[in-house]
Amino acid sequence: MPAIHTRGPALTLRAGADARRHLLEHGLRAGDISVIPGAAGGPKALGIAGLDQAVFGEFLPSAPRPRTLIGASIGSWRFAAVAGGDPVAGLERLADLYSRQRFPKGITAREVTQRCARMLADLLEDRDAAILDNPHYRLVVVVIRSRALIAGEGRFGLGLGLAGVIGGNLLSRRALGAFMERGLVHAGDGPLPLGPLDDFATHHIPLDRANLRAALLASAAIPMVLEGVRDLPGAPPGVYRDGGLLDYHLDLPYQTDDLVLYPHFTDRVIPGWFDKPLRWRNGNAGRLSRTVLLAPSADYLASLPRGKLPDRTDFKYYQNDDAGRERYWRQAIGESRRLGDEFLELVHSGRFAQRVAAL
């Protein structure tokens, strides 16, 4: 499909204070990257598929080293696809499988859960061991352990619980602790490149063959849309759900002497899913000091069908036209190669630092 060309840049580049100083002195070097976050966002991941393929298929492999991939919801699925052995093929498979999903009107949460479980099985195939034992990428799957009313599946009780979450979060993000706890499901015995996680109760859960697929499914389990995963193997008893509810854009206390490279859907870091409408609640500058963020520019988005990345509202917009939605998504996937091409050109030309603005 021919690309749609615009005059403006395809990428917006932002960096924290320490990262900007590093970039001005050294430029962006693959060997300096030790952590990559992956935000929740559903189909938005398809809209940056070409950027992901450039980052994981060419840029990072140019300087192999151990790296930590921290993903919530679709971010964890992206990173499972990357860690399975062939990043480009894995990312292409994820985009294809997601684009072909069909969720007719009236479908139940159980049916959606079953379809997503089949999609996950098709994505991973038999690559579980490759993901767990990858020498270059350590996968961290972000989930929540549900508390109070959001631990149930009944629509009435769960709805009341979510209303409480929204109201409490409006007053203070800390109020979310009454409804959910953070779970970090990760491979390996060493500490994660994170500072103290004292904002919410946090569980560190070993990632292994027994819980890899359950953790990935839990990390995508949006309440009222998918069923939660009950009693995740290796974790405290309870119902586990979408990690993006608490850590939507992964505003975490990254602790590394290297850089955090963040291929993202937007140039804003939103702490939790319920903070989306709260324009005053953004990522902590201190936590993001060593972060380099890559996102589609306003010009790029304006060039896309419907002027935006794919997202979950498209299922409703194209409710009786799945073929039309799939065409739209595949066009956005094809266009996203421009994001990856521009990223690689900026890195190879040494002009990356010149384009970076403050995060």
C-alpha cells in the first residue's frame, strides 16, 4: 500500500533531564539502552508496529545486551512477541492476529476471554521457553490483584466497584490502593531496575512455564470486557486483571545508570487508566529523568485514516463492518513503517539529539 506523505516529521521525541544531557553528549546508542517500557493501549500498539520493528529488529540487536522489558496489557503482549526469538516476525504476527479479531455486538466477557486466550496461544505457539530463557530480554508482566468489589465478576457489583475507583481516584491516586495491588510477574532472580515501589502494595511474582500465559491474559483483562484470572499460579490468591488500570503508561521509578527507551503511542505519560481525563495528572519528572520517549507526531496522526491510531472505539465505529475496520487498521500498520524509518535515519545520521524536546 503506498505511503501517505506529509511535510512534517513523523515522530515526536522527548527526553527527561538526565537523558537529554546524555543524548547531547553521546547521541542515542543502542548499547546505552537497558530498559524498555510498553504501555497499555489495546489496538494503539498496531499503530506503532513499524516503530517497534525498527527498534527491536535493527536498533537494539546492533548492540546485544541484557535488557528489561516492562509491559502492561498490550505492552506485555508486544514484549512476549519480541522475546519469542524473532522480534519482527513476532510483532507482525501480533498485528495480524489482533486485526483479524471479531467481537460481535452482545458478546459476553467469557466469550471475549476465550477468543483472547486463543489469540494468545496463536501468538506464542510453542515459544514459552524461548521467552522465559531469552538471554537478551527479561520480561516483566504488569498486573493488578483486585480488591473489594472489583474482585468479583458480577456486573452490578463490579460496576459499583469501578464507580468507587473513579470517585476515589479523582480525589487522590492513592485511593486506588483500596481496590487494587500491583503485581510484577518477572523472570530471573535478580532485582528489577526499579527504585522503591512504596506507592501501592506490590507483589513480585516469579514468571515461569506455569503462569506465563495466565499472566499475559490477566494483564489484558479489562474489567467488564474480559474475565479476570483467578489465583494466578505462584501469586497470592485473588483475581488478577489489566495492569494498565494502575500503571497505564508505566510511570515507575526506573533506576538505571543507562537509558530507558520508550516507544509510545503519545508524548504524554499518564500514570493510571483512570487518569486519562485528568489533564493535570502526568508522569513524575524525577522518575522519567533517564527516559527517551518516541511517539507519533501530530502531523503523522493527521495523515492517518480517521486522524488517529487504531483504538478500541473502532470496534463500535465499525460494528457491522469488520472488513472495513481491518482495512483501516492494516493501512495504519503499513503507514507505521514511516515511524521506524525516521527513527533509524535520525539515529544513523546523528541528528537524534537535535530533535529532542523536554519530557
